Amino acid sequence: MYRISELAESVGVSRATLLYYEKLGLLTGKRQVNGYRVYSDADRQRLQFLKLLQAGGLSLQECHACLDSKLDRNMLAERLRKLEREIAEKTRSRDLLSALLGQSSLRDWHEDVERVAPDQHRVWLMTQGFTREEAARIVWLSKDMNAHDDYMAGFKEVFSRLDWWGPGSNAATRRAITLLPFSPDLILEIGCGPGMATMTLAETTSARITATDTDEDALNRLRHRACAQGLDDRIEVRNIDMELLSAKEGAWPGEPIDVIWAEGSAYIIGVKRALEAWSALLRPGGVLVFSDMVWRTDTPDDALRSFWASQYPSMATPEKRIAQAKRAGYRLLGHFDMGAEAMDTYFRPLEARVGVLEASMAGHRVIDDFQEELRAWRNCEGQFNFEMFVLQRP
């Protein structure tokens, strides 16, 4: 026989716990004449049995039912479902903590945050010590703040030999210029990259051009191109973050702009936001020209839909972009499919460059990401490509 303190010690619980078990009817001691409770070895074994049932995640009430009657399989099945939900939640918590510590990829988490809280996402990244430019690149390029530096080094290596940093063509740029309702005096180019569209603008118009980007290597390539063609007197190259240009307080100190040109760059801050923010930089009657990847079908293949859902979740049809532009107060002057030439101008050199680097950079996520993008291009079958839009502010 055991006194309550002896029983508690033998099964590894407290005396208070055993008193609570008695209150619930899980345990019944015999009170002696002297007032002490005593318990048998059967009581000790019942407690050990109870502990093993508790290991299955059962509540005390559920353990009581299992001890004293036939198993309730429906109750156990519900407990199992609840436990599996809890395990899934704990697993997600563990995975996130691991990723935040740099032990695994943060890609999915960054994509989730960007989808539900894009502005706060960038603010939070800057509180972690990233610059505004770095925060933007984490959002739309590396998607992993812990691996950002390594990713960007690989990204720059891929693009270091490429002239086109997105789909486009000289012919598409010239065609868009013909849709302008006036000869511009001042063009602000946002996201100029190494300056392929910039040079066509300078050769086709007499405008002064301020070309902006945040990649200093790309800007230096544009400076060299402009100087070599004797156009550096009309092309001003400036390192300005489009996030600042798009902020309410603005970062454009100059005169109102005749034309904003943004080939393949509006998506970085979101087309909807670009339409609204850049309108304030234009003079009345000024024009915004931008290009964007668009769907050509409402029912794309599952693989393509899945790819672009992660890479460009707000990708839309031309009709949706036009509707957004009209809601933002623009008048549509024209739009057109930039065609296979614009896609090939970008993707074919990229394909060749990735082929050159895939052995030396095997296993690098940059190469994996570009190979996935190239597969999407090869399999697109006209389901997506680039569209040029020419819009006028009232």
C-alpha cells in the first residue's frame, strides 16, 4: 500500500496532481481510521496507464473514458485530426524560425508577406538594415534576405554580358514613339537598365532624356554608349530609386515631364501604384509609356499559371491594364503586342548566357531561377508576352 506522497513519488507526479485526479474520479484512495489515504499497486498501475494515454494527446476526461469503457474511435479520430493540425502549425512555426535564422529558404515567406502587406514588407526589410534599393530587390529578385548578397552576385554575373535586361526591341520603342501626340522636350526614363531603349529614344527624338536606374554598372554602360554615340549632351544618367520617384513626397526636383518612359519596369513597384504615382510627375497632357508582361489567355496552362503566380502574381491581361489606367485618370492613346521579336531579343541571349554559366554556377539558385523562366518562355505557346501601353494624362 502507498500513502499519497509515496504514490506521487513512484509515478513522478505531485501530490496536488493526485488530489486533482481524485476530484475528477480518475483515482480513488481508501481513507484509513487515522485519516490518511492509502493506495494499492493497482492504483499505481492505473496511473502509469493514464500517463501513457496522455502521451497520445488525450485530455484527462478522454483518458478517463478510455480507462473505464470501450474505446470511442470517433473521439480518437477527432483527437488525431486536431493533433495533426497542431503539428502542421508547429512545423510551420519551426520552418519560419529556421528560415529567419538563415538555416533554410525564406522565399515562400517573402512572397506571402509581399502578397498581403507589400508596403510594410519593404519598411520591415529596411528596419533589418537593408537600403530601400536592397529591399526592393529582395522583394522582386532574391526573395530571401539571408541569401540576398550571394543571389545578387550571381544575378549580376548573368547580366554582365547582356544588353537587354527584359523583353523589348528597337522596333517596339520606335512604334511607341509614333503614338506620342507631340514632340517631347523632356523624357524621364524609369528603369533604364543598360540603356537600349534610351539610345533609341535619343536617336529618334530631339528630347532631353533623364535616364534613371539604381544599378550603377548598368548606368555606366549607358554613359559609355551615350558618349560613344555623341549623345551625352542630351542624355543625363542618374542613379534614382523608382521607389523614391513614386513616393508621395517625390524625388524629382526638376520641371514637369512631357513623357515618362518605363519599359519593363513598372511591375517592380506594381503597375497600379506606378500609374497613380507617376501621373503626378507629368505635366498636364503628358504621356506615360510603359510595357508589361501580360496574359494572352484567361485559361493558361497550370504550369505557367503556377510559375507566374510566384514570379509576378499581379500579372494581368491587356484589358485589365487598360481598365486600371482609365481608373487612374489616363486616356488611352494606343497599345500593341510587342511580338515574338521583343521576347526573343531578351530570352535568346539569356538562354545562351545561362548555358555558358550553368557548369560553373551549378546549384546556384540564380541559375535554377533563370532555367525555370526559360522553360516558361519555351512553353508559352502564345499564352503570355509583352504589351506596350501609351497613356495620356488629362
